[in-house]
Amino acid sequence: MATVEKRPEMREFPFSAEHFRLITERIYEFSGIRLPEGKREMVYARLTRRLRSLGLASFDDYVRYLEVEPAEWEHCTNALTTNVTSFFREEHHFRVLAEHAGEHAGDADPYRVWSAGCSTGEEPYSVAMTLADTLPKGNFKVVASDLDTQVLATGREAVYPLQSVLRLPETRQKRYFQRGTGRNEGRARVRGEIAAHVEFMRVNLMDPDWAVKGPFDAIFCRNVMIYFDKPTQRRLIERFARLLTPAGLFFAGHAESLLDQGRVFRLRGQTVYELAK
């Protein structure tokens, strides 16, 4: 079926090339996220909802609002980032994590993992479940961070649609989730003994100082780098590397490769990296 391009006069709010430039340049400064011209319609569609919510009459008003209300940049960025995740996504990563954690089962220090760009929490909870299976003494800690405060709130709540949990093996469902009843029917909560191992915090990866402190035995930063340009990717990779233990692992997304980002990491497995010696 043919699609009809939306003409400017058909728009609810006029959205010029200058509006797009001003907003995306500032988004890049704030978050490091680069939005090319091909994302223009997406930017319009998502920010239109912000204009309605704020009761603004035009994108001129919105640009002015951004200048006088710096907190709106966070809402703007939240609206423009896509949060697609699931429990045990890219399952091979969790097999590698389990093997690596098992090698450190006798360590006195806790096994520490950072889930950077954790979205609504499925990834860090998947990490915690994997480590609970591997390290029965519970000597581990997971730090989960994101720029988006809304998804962090979902992660802290630890309640998910039951349908997303039913995809997991039954043994894992029973061990790590509580099914809701009554008003909570159709939902499931991560059990408290797992949630207690996960700490959520807001981190903007573009900030010069991160609240997250290493060292980490593993860092997950999956499907986040694709939003950044090459110089930003290189800077972040170097910073991540400094937070890893000498034997630490870095997990990237299936569409991401770090092989062209200098000699910081070398490939260990499918989108799994270790420090170059």
C-alpha cells in the first residue's frame, strides 16, 4: 500500500528544518545522541506529544521553553530514545557471563556488573538471575543506569507484564518471579531477593564524572553505542575500559562492533570483548 508523505500544511504544528537543527544539535550536546535527517519525522511525531502535554502552540514556543527550562532537555531526550528490551535478550551473553562469574566464585570481593543503558530493567535483572544461579552465596552486585528517569522508575518497581515472563523457562519463572493476583493479575514482580542485588541510578554517559565507580568484572552496554558518532564511541569505550578489572568483559549489542575503535578491546566471543593486553 502506498504511503502519503505528510505535507507541512497538514501538520498539527509547523516543523521547519531550523527547528530540527536547533533541537538535534542541543540533544547531541546534552546526551551525545546524534539524530540524522532521516529521523526528522520521528522527532516531529514524538515531540508533538510533548507540545500537547505542555500546552504549547508551536515548535517556536517549544524551542524557547527548552532555553528557559533546562529540565525539559531530559524529557525531550526521553521522548526521542527507543527502549526495546526483554529478559535474557541475546542469550549467548548470559552463558558467557555465567562461565566468567564461575571462574571468580571463590573471590572474596563481590562480582560486580554494570548495566549501562539498562532501560526498564530486564537486562540487569537477567544479569542478577544469571549470577544467582552461578554464585549461590549471593556475592555479587549489579549497577543499572540509564539517562531516562521514567525507565529507571519501571526498573525499580520491578513489575513486568506476565507475557514477557512466560517466555522464560518455567524453573526460572518460579524461582525469580511472583505472579500478581487480583488487580495485579497479568503482571509479575521480580522477587525481592534478586531485586536487592540491583541498584538503579541515573547516569548521563556524556557527563565528565560518572556516579558509577569501578572496578567491574563485566560491563553491559548493548545497543547504546549505535546512537553515538564515532568520536563519542571512542571516548566512551576508553572510559569503560578504565572501569574494568584486568580480566573483565565488555558486552556490546548485536549490531555494534568495537574492532574499529582503537586497540582498547579485543574480541573474545560474539559481541563479547576483553581488554587488549
